[in-house]
Amino acid sequence: MILKDVMTPGVEVITPKATLQQAAAKMCRLNIGPLPVCDGDQLIEEACKEVAFAAGYFHRFAEEARRVS
């Protein structure tokens, strides 16, 4: 088996110019944990729920997502 056979196609990413608030909103909307931060095709970092939560953003978006569901 090769790696491309088990990778997720069409991965959602965010750019380095995005705010932490935008990253938190996207993670909540898509119900995902880590969100790759990419500059073009180059992976820079991964944003995660823990960072957004620590900054006080994730909780608010998670509450909004629960109300909409």
C-alpha cells in the first residue's frame, strides 16, 4: 500500500494570513481538529482546536455550531 491510497483527498486548509478566529470558525464549521496552514502548496504549520480554545475563540464557535445543528 502506498501513502496516497490512505490520504484524505481535497483537504481543507487555511492561509498564514488568516486570523485565529477564522481558523477556529472553519474548524467548528467542518468539525475537524487540526487545520493545515498552507502558503500555496507549502505546509507551514497546523492550527489546532487547543490553540483556538486557549485564545478564547473555539468555545464561542463550538456553541454556535451546536445551536445550528
